[in-house]
Amino acid sequence: MPPGATEPDSDRSVAATVGGMTALRAVASGLLSKGRISAGWYSILTGLALLLVAYLLGSVRDTDPAAPYVAVVLAVLGVWQLAGGVLELRRGAGPPES
């Protein structure tokens, strides 16, 4: 196989993963737009997804020297999203207006 070429199986698995994430994002966006989930929960789910990707990137640090740096950035963004989601949920759970 020539240098820089990828195996067809890995291309298909990447495409399947991207397609699956796109489908999940579309479902979550649809639920958010219909009012089924709140903006706080959407933010929390986004934060959890970012933390998962950061964890997975951290596991490939031996093969990609940039992966730990990208993982740190994604982890910070994930924590930021989680905190924003929790604050949004707390704001929405205030005392009822009369």
C-alpha cells in the first residue's frame, strides 16, 4: 500500500462513526427545537460528548503527538459546557412565578 493511503475498512468505519454522530446530533437538535429537552440538557449532553472524545484522544497519544493537546482543549470545553448546562438547569428550576 502506498504511503499516505488508508485502508478501505478504516475509511468505512470513520464514515460510519461520523454518520452515527451526525444522526445523534440531528435527533438531539430536533428534540431541542420541539421543546422535548431543555437547552441545559442539550449543553450537558454536548459536554459529555466532548469529554468522551477528549478521553479517546488521550488514549492515542503514542501514535499522534498532537492528540493530548487537542484532548485538553476538548476537555476544557466539555467541562465548560457541563457547567453551563447545570447553571441553565438551576436557573430554570427557580421558584414559580405568580
